[in-house]
Amino acid sequence: MNDTLDLFGDDGDGGAGGDAPAAPLPAPSDTASAADPAAGAPSRKKPAGKVVAPWTPDAALVALGQRLPPNLHFGTSSWSYPGWHGLVYDGQYTESLLSRKGLRACGQHPLLRAAGIDRGFYGPIPLTDYMQYAAQVPEGFRFLVKAPASVCDAWLRGPDGAGRLPNAAFLNPEIAIRDCIVPATGGLGLHCGPLLFQLSPLAGVGDDGPAFLARLDAFLAALPPLDPTLTPHACYAVEIRDPALLTPRYIRLLRDRGVRFCLAARDRLPPVARQAAAQALMDDGAPGPLVLRWMLREGRSYAMAEKAYGPFDKIVEPDPETRDAIADVVARTLRTGQPAYVIVSNNAEGCAPLSIARLAEAIADRL
């Protein structure tokens, strides 16, 4: 392959989604099914307390979980959603209580074996907080930790999200080690999964692709090796938002540094079926863990999804095409014996636990 060739084809727009308007949202009643665990939460409510009670799943969901291999780690992107009453939690709880105490209930759900710690992107997390997270989850549960924006965003942004000034700390390995790697690995230990450097849109910083890749290579080279005795399941991963940089050269750079490509299903990136080419190149001859995040559908911004899908208690807008493409990639990974970390957002279809249930069925059928 040519190093400058878009890894995912040349259909003109790079698969970025563009600014095309999204299709109208279907009415919620169009997506509910009485036989589907994704039909929505029951209306029964319980008062909030100081302990978060887990929801009791039905036999069908328990059986589905038993069909999945132990190295498939489904998780949600954060977990503090009161709308998950009757889906993950048994009762109505505040976001604050769920943020602090909800993980224990998540760990008892038959499909949830991971969670994304998104708050790390907005600022460093203390070691003690990581230790508290680890204490709430069962053996085999993993966390995907997002590194802070202080090292992952090339720009210092204003309240409107627009980049105002270049960020001098962008891809600074010392800050990454101090504010993310050391506390996350030390606090999570055996529960530590991927450490994700989610690079925000680069704007002008990414215009010179070779220069950016050289800078990224230097950053990754400076990261410390992960201690297999402390964190045997941890790995480094990178997610970028600029489709023009998703080239064979980028994938080979990650491979050379022992860093995983994070396949991201979201707006303005190529669809999963096309990103699968990058995953195949990453694993050619030497398969490794799959790191995949299902965040948004094409044509939906984060703000649009938040407004349309809240309180995140039902699937509002099914995306079977993306679901099937993800199931294909996950099944291929699992057949090699490698683990798959699949983090799903409410903003993918409207309710992460219900999206995971449908995705789990698709993967189990393939296996």
C-alpha cells in the first residue's frame, strides 16, 4: 500500500461523514419490542439510598452472557445514568451516587465486564479514586482509561469548544506518565485494560501528516513499558479523529511501538466496515487485543445525540449496519484468542446496556 493513500478507499470524502444533515429521529415507539431486552425500563421506582442495588436480569440475558467468551469485555462509556433503572440498577438514584457507588451493580450485570473511565479526559484522577473503582468490581472486570486532554488535545479551547491557542503540553510524555499512567496502573492493577490517548481533532496541527506522525512516534517511544506483573491486561491505544491520517503508515507506526489502534465508531470517521481494514493491517501476522468504542452514528453530533436520546432508557435510533460491522470485527478477534474491549456509549443508539445486549446476540451467533 502507498503510505499516502487513504487506508479506507478514495470515495471522495474520506468517510468522514461531512456536514450532511441527519435523518429525522424515529418515534420511540417504533423501536420498542416486548420480546426484546432493549424495549426499555419498567416504570416501577424505588427511592434512592446510599447503596445502589443491582437489577436482577431475566434468564435469557443470563444465558446470553454465558454464551460469550470470558475475553470479551463489554462496557459502557461511564455509568452514572439514572435512566438505567430496570436495566442495570434496581431503583432511582442520583447521578452523583451512581458515579460513586454504581460500579458494583454494573459488575453484576451478565454482559458488563468493563467500563470506560471518561472523566480522566477532563482532568487527572487521583490514585485513591482508581483504587475505589477497582474495589467495586469483580475479578475479570476491566477499565478503559482515557488520558487527560492536557496531553491529548493540540489546542487550548474556549467555552464554545473552539481551539484558541496551541497547547504546549500536547503529547508531553512526562505529563501523561504523571497524570494518567502511574495513578491508573497503580490504582487499578489487575483491572487495568487499555490506556487510551484519544486525540481531539487536530485542525492545523495535522496538516503536515509526516511531521505529526513523527511527533506521535516520539511520544509513544517515551512511554514506559507496562509492568506485566502489575497490569497484565493493560495496553496503550490511540484514537484519532482526523480521517486523512488513517493511513498504512500510521498503523505501522502503532505496530512498531506495540500500541493498539482504537477503532472508533462515530461521526466524521469512516464507518466500521472500512476501519476494519486498519484493524486487519494492525493484526496481520501478529494479532493483538481489539480496542473499539461505539460512540455516535454518522450525522449525529454529541450534542444532538444527548438531546435526542436522554434519559437513555431505550434504543431510540437503531443502527444495525454499525452493529453488524462491529460484531464481525469482534468475532474475528475472539477467534484468534485475543481479548476484545468494546465500549459503548448511550449516544450510539440511545441506551448503551441495550445496545450491548443486541450486539452480544450478534457476536454469539457468529461464534
